[in-house]
Amino acid sequence: MPLLTQVPEDRALSPVTGWTRAHWLAAADDLLLAVRPWATPGFGRLDLPGEPARAGWVCDGLEGFARTFLTAALRVAGTGGQDPHGHLDHYRRGLLAGTRTPGADDAESWPPVRSARDGGQPMVESASIALALDLTREWLWDGLSGAEQDRVEDWLRGSLRHEPAPNNWYLFPLAVASFLTGAGRGDAETERAVDRGLELLEGWYRGQGWYSDGDGRVFDHYVGWALHLYPVLHAHLRADTDLAQRVGGRLREFLEVFARTFDANGAPLHQGRSLTYRFAAAGSVAAGALTGATPWSPGVSRSLLSGAVRHFLDRGARREGLFVRGWYGPHAATVQDYSGPGSPYWLSKAFVALLAPADHPLWTAVEEPVPAAGPARTTPVAPAGWLVQNTPDGLVRVHNHGSDHSRPGQPTGADPLYARLAYSTRTGPTSAANVADNTVVVHREDGSGGPRDGVRAGFDPVGTGAGWAASRHRPLFPGGHLPQARVLSVLVARGAWEVRVFAWEAVPAGTAVSATGWALAAARPEDLVADVGARTVQVAGAGLRSVFTAVAGFDVADVVRAPAGTAFGAWALVPRLRGAAGGSPAVVSAALSAQDPGPAPDVVVTGREVSAAFADGARCRITLASAAGDDPVVEW
């Protein structure tokens, strides 16, 4: 019987989730006991079942070891060395087995650490191993012989001597160097790795607590579970007060907004890559609570943390005790090819919460409602080009006019996890093989009468502000662009409603265009109901309602099937509006809601001006510039 099922809820201390620190310890133990049978005889690798990632099954086995070792370390360190299930004994054996003959063709040996371009996955795992050793130094590392320590150090130093990928990977050598320094094995090489990682981090800082994951505008959960987590823990473990003040201040500012992206039901935002790490998204919340670098009370922080972990444990993220690649269950269409059977176990980062001892306010304070459980509000995130939209039903939507996975000036296609106009905590983007949800498309003929779709990729942020966000993109067609063509997208939001405005800049008049709204997914087609009118579409199912209505510029409404579904269901429906480009803007109203969204806004288009009157009396005016390329003006 799972240990977690034996821990009773405490609704007095934890009225939001029912969870206490005992639930966290039991969840960690269940996780570690479930993977144990899949270990090699020497415990050097965990060969979990499933198709291998692109790095191959040997790297997958190392990944399984490293990421669960981090869970074990956080669990044991969090109880001052108490280890009733003997987790560290197994990982001690595996550490020695894996580093005995790196690169050997046997059942235990780890691959050596190489550069990112030469199969660098072991570099990623070196950070988890180093951090785990750092946390358990007195119970594991200090008990190794000098020769054994030398052997482990030699493998870890491969991370310092090879080139990472140009993003958060530079923090993996930093974690390795931090551990070696703390273990009394620091030198000029470790110092360079730390200095280099922190210097690059400064270059990726975009303000208001937000980093980009490398050059460009890559904003997703990596901001929290990597770009904040590693520097904050490094400063904490090395007692570097100056660094802690700088990176801790940024984490505090980041969490002010980031905490608002967790649903009242505990779900993180479904946007960005590596979502199979699931509640690792709460790792930055844990680091903030541990170090005091958070604007939220301990009761709010614990509600966010326990809510995120419980959300997935209650919704089938495991099969026979093992976490599978996907979201609630397997969903191959939204899993990257670098994710192997051990990849989901980076969710271990949420267990940073256990580093707060039992008498810490994080565990003794009474839980409080999470920010998303509050009244309706919108929060602009200027560095990321986001507008966060919260409503009393607890659902969170993020309108994306800044986060783009393309390299600067080099759009590579519409990545479903970045290129959409909006994401939420209860819907997922459709597969790249199906019609795209939440987007705008310019359609052309390919010369032989066939269609060519110009997708939204490589877009540029125009701005964000109170209740609005905007961006501009060049429609990307197979083989190139439509010369000079641009699409300006402006979003205003109030309550559960949105008004989306599209202006066609140098798009030939009469060109076919379309826009899509929020896709809903379910296990079976009969679980979704679509109501299609002349200029409006409503889709209902799974406790949600998606509304998409043409105001101007679109004259045909329909609903499109997405047979690959989303991470929230095996089969999806996408509302769509179609029309033709002209001199006036195209305008739609949209809503995604778990409750009655209320009356739609009254929207009027007059030339280049769009006015919207919302049911609560708020009014907004969007004035589009007469010259293509000039920015709009949004006034409330």
C-alpha cells in the first residue's frame, strides 16, 4: 500500500489541500520505492520502462538515477539525516558503480560528460548528482574513501571542461562547481565555472524578476525551475549573502507574478517545453519559501506547493507507481524527443520544500487560498510580453505576446508550446500535426491551387499594459515569407472575456485569413458539444466553455477537429472563424471559462478604432495607427 494513502488529511492546518509535511515525506518515499525495482544490480542506473530518448537508453538510465537521487537527498536532508527506507545506501552504491569505469559497455557505468553538441545529456544530470551530494555531504560524501571521492570528482569535472548549450545549461557546471567548493575541492576551474554561469545569467536578465532562457525571449517554467533555482540554492548553500540578496530579490519579484499562474486547483500553466516535469514548476516557490525570498505568506506558499504536487498525484500522472511522460497521463504529441523514461523525475525540484525544517512557518502556518482563487484581475508581465488573466473560477490564462522559442531573427516554425496567442492551466495546445488553436493564419495558394498557411512564428512584442498585450509577426509560409506582410495582434481582457484585434499590414486585400480560439479536449468525441452559428462557435465539455465570436473581418464560423488531442484529452475541438484581409481590422471576442462568463463585451469597430464596453462598466478603446508598423494605443 502506498505510504501516502496512510497519512490522514489535516483540514484544520491545511484547509486548502489537506496536506501536511508528512504527506510530502510519504510522497517522496513512494516515488523512491517505486523506482527501486528498475535499478541495475549495482544501482548505477535506473532503467525505467519505455521508449528511449534521443540520447539513448544508457543516458536514460543515468537520468533516472540522477533525478531520483535528488529526491532522495532532499528527503533525507529535510529530516536531518533520517533515512528509514535506506535510500542513501542504494544511491551510494550506484554512485560508485556508475563512476568506476565511465563509458564502459556494461550494466552500471555512466557515460562521460561531453559538450552539448556531442551528446551532452550527462552534463544535465551532473547538476542533480552534485546538488544531491551537496545536500547529503555529511551522510554520504564524507563516508567515501579519498580514492572514491576522487573518482566521483573526476566524472563531475567533465561538466566544467565541456561546452554547455547556450541557455540554462551553464548553470549545471555552476552546481557542480558549487558542490566541489563546498566539499573543499574548489580551485580556479570551479571558480571560473561559477563566475561564468553568474555572468551569463546577468545577460539573460530582462527585469522585474524575469530571465530569458538564453538569448532571445524564451520564457517558460525554466525561468523558475532552473534560472532562479540553481543560483538561489548556490547562494544559500555557500552562505553568499551578497549573491543571495541579488538573486533572492529577483526571485521575490518573480514570484509576485509567477504565483498567479497556478490554478486554484493546483495546476501550473501548460506552456513551454519539458512540461513532463510537472510540479517541478513549484520549485521556485519552494526556494522562495526556504530562503525568505518570496512576497507570499507561508500559508499561501504551502497551498501553492501542496496544490501542485497533489494536482498530479490525484490525476493519473503515474502508472504502477512510475511517473510517465505526459501531463496527467501519456501524451506523445506534447513530449520532446529529449525526454526519456527518467525525465519526469526532475519533478524532484519541488521537494526543495523539505529543506525547510518541520518547525518552519512553511509547515506550521495555516494554509491560505492561492492568488488564483481571488477576484478577477489581469497582470501585465512586460519582460515576457505576457498578460496573466485570473477569474474567480480559479482558471488562469496567459496571453502570449513575447515568449518565442525561435532564435532572434531566425523563426523556425510555429512551436505549439510557444507560438500560440494564449495558454491556460486547463487547456493545452493542439499538436503541430493538427489545426492550431489560439492563433491567426494568413492563407495563400501555392500556385497549383493548393493552400499554404502563414503561421505565427518569430513574432515581436509590441507592448503590455493594464489589461492589454500586443505583438506583431511576419506570416511564415513553407519556404519563406509573404514579402513585407505583417499581422498586428492586440489583446484586451476583462473578467472572463477577451477582445482580439488583428490588423493586416501589407497583406493583399482579399487574402483568406482565419483565427482560432480555445481548444477543448476530452477522452471521447461525445464528451464535447459544439454549437456553431453564422458568426460564433461555442464548445463545451470537461467542465469548460469556449466561446469564439466574430465582430468584424470574419464571416464564417466553424469547428475543426484535432484528432491528436491535447495533453488534457485524446481528442479536441477547435473553434475557428474565417474571412478575408482588408483595410479594416478583424475583431473577435472570446472566452474560456469554468463558469458562466457573463455577457460578452459590446464591441464596435469604427475605421481604425475598436471600442469595447464590458458588463462591469469598464470601457476600452484601441486605436490602430494609420501607417503600417506603427504601434497601437490602448486606453481604458
